[in-house]
Amino acid sequence: MVMATLITAEIQRFDPSHDSEPRFERFEVQGDKNMRVLDVVRSIYETQAPDLAYQFACRIGRCGTCGVRVNGVPVLACQESSKPFMRIEPLSPFRVIRDLVIDRAEVEDRYASLHFAPKRNKAHPREAEPVEPALAEEICHMDRCITCMVCVSACPAVKQRAFDGPAFMLKLRQMAKHPADHGHRLEQALEGGLLECFGCDLCTQLCPTDLDPAGAIREFRRELLLGRGRK
Ligand code: SF4
Ligand code: SF4
Ligand code: FES
């Protein structure tokens, strides 16, 4: 039998069309230890605060839309276990549309401007291109990024410096590894603030899909030391 437990959640409320400042509203939920953060937020929405704005789609850690900060730590709300006390905020440093919903337009524009598809110097052969199996595996693994922005929200360098953030570095590194890509990915990474990374590894520790953006940054730096153009 799952033991009932009282969960206290302080949720950041903010409607930029009415409020001058964000504030926290306190809720109590009779839950159980199996509840995820998203379950708690949904319960509050359904029973106490029908005007609460939050976002999710898949509930299985695939869509990347449910990111929030819980007690200061960025997480996927649908995957993170609830705690007896939670202070829930939208992912920083993004613009807040309302309550827990951030504006992802800037993120999407940045992804589009970095051209995250192989830049070819000749047309696709219209048949499968041979790729060494270990490299194919590595590229496919990196493709598991769900663009949730948990790593960007965790990154201390993003807060302090002109740095796009780990998610973008990871994607650039993925493209740099692609045998058909002839884009200038190291240069793009440098323009995006590659050298501003502190190397703290927080992004890798918190990535919900077990990716290693900090390792991708280290690979770019190694490439910089050993000579441009090396992959
Ligand atoms: S690297 Fe991980 S934490 Fe960062 S956006 Fe991708 S899935 Fe999210
Ligand atoms: S390793 Fe670099 S990119 Fe990752 S969180 Fe730390 S400073 Fe940010
Ligand atoms: S709801 Fe899709 S990742 Fe959480």
C-alpha cells in the first residue's frame, strides 16, 4: 500500500499582462510518494488553481516541454519525483509567458539559425550512406536530445557570460561528427561562446536523457588545441 503524504508546493505565478513582479502561491496536496512533480502541478490545476499555466505533452520524458526548476534545480516535471516541499519555478533564464510556461521561440530561432542538418558539399546520393557503426551509434545517441533546456537552465556560464549554452554545443558537436557535414561547426561553437564554459559538468549531471554536453564541449576544445578541421 502506498502511504498518503502531504505535499506543499509553492508555485511561481506571473502574468506579465497584469503583474509587475512574480510572486509565489502556496498549495497543499494530499499525495503519495509515487507522484511526479507534474502530477502535483496537474492536481493543483485541477482542484485548486484552474488558471495555473503550465506545459506538458507526452508525460514520458520525450517531448521536452515540461521543464521547471524545483527547489532551484532544473528538472523534467514528468520524470522528477515529488518532494514534501517544493518551490516550483519556470526554467530560467527564459522569458516567462505565464506562470510556469516559458517562451521557447528564442530557442527555436537559435536552433534554426545554427542549421542543425548536415551541410553537404554535394547532393545526397539518394541511397544509404555508409557510416562506421560506432560513429553511427554515437551520432544516434546524441540525437536523443529533446531540447528540454534543463542543461541551459543549470549552466552557471549562461547566467554570467555571452554563451548560448550546452544544448547548442552538443548539437553542433553532433553535426561536426557527421561524415557528410561540411559546416564550420567549431567556428560556430566559438561564436556561440564555447570558451565561456567553466567545465563544471552540471549540464551532463542533470541531463534527463543521459547525454554529455560537457563532454561535447571538451571535444571541441581538444579539436581547437589539435588543429581546426579535425573531428
Ligand atoms: S542535452 Fe539533455 S538537458 Fe540539454 S536540452 Fe538536450 S536533453 Fe535537455
Ligand atoms: S560544463 Fe560548461 S556548459 Fe556545462 S553547465 Fe558547466 S559551464 Fe555550463
Ligand atoms: S511531458 Fe514530455 S518530457 Fe515531460
